[in-house]
Amino acid sequence: MNGEIKMGVVNEAIENLKRIDVDGETMQYIIEKLGMDDQMLRQLVLTKPRIQTFNMLDEWNVETFWTRNKLTREGKYFK
């Protein structure tokens, strides 16, 4: 499939997802069904600022949950 045709199909898929107002859980389901969840996780972790990743991980960490604005571990600040 050449690039122009492929982008047309991609843009159509995006418009369909917007039209049905896809939510986060449904998008996750689609990504998993495409077998792309590990790749997506890797891409997002490696391209987003580190602090975003640490803050999201710390939502599950009881020790830092209540002190997110003072995010430290062993005396080191995450930036």
C-alpha cells in the first residue's frame, strides 16, 4: 500500500474514532487487539517527560501518593 493511500485509511480511521467519541478504555482495547500495547507503552514512556512517567507510577505508590508535589526517593528529586 503506498503512503498516500495508507494515510487516507489512517485519517478515515481517526475520523471514525472521533465520530464515536472513543474513550480511553476503548482505545486501550483497540491497541491491545492490534497487538501494539507494548510498543505504545514503550513509545510513550520514552517520548514523554520523565516526571509524567514517575507521577503516573506514583499514583499506585502509597508512600508518595499524598506528596506528589514533593516527589523524592532516597533523597533524590525526579525531574
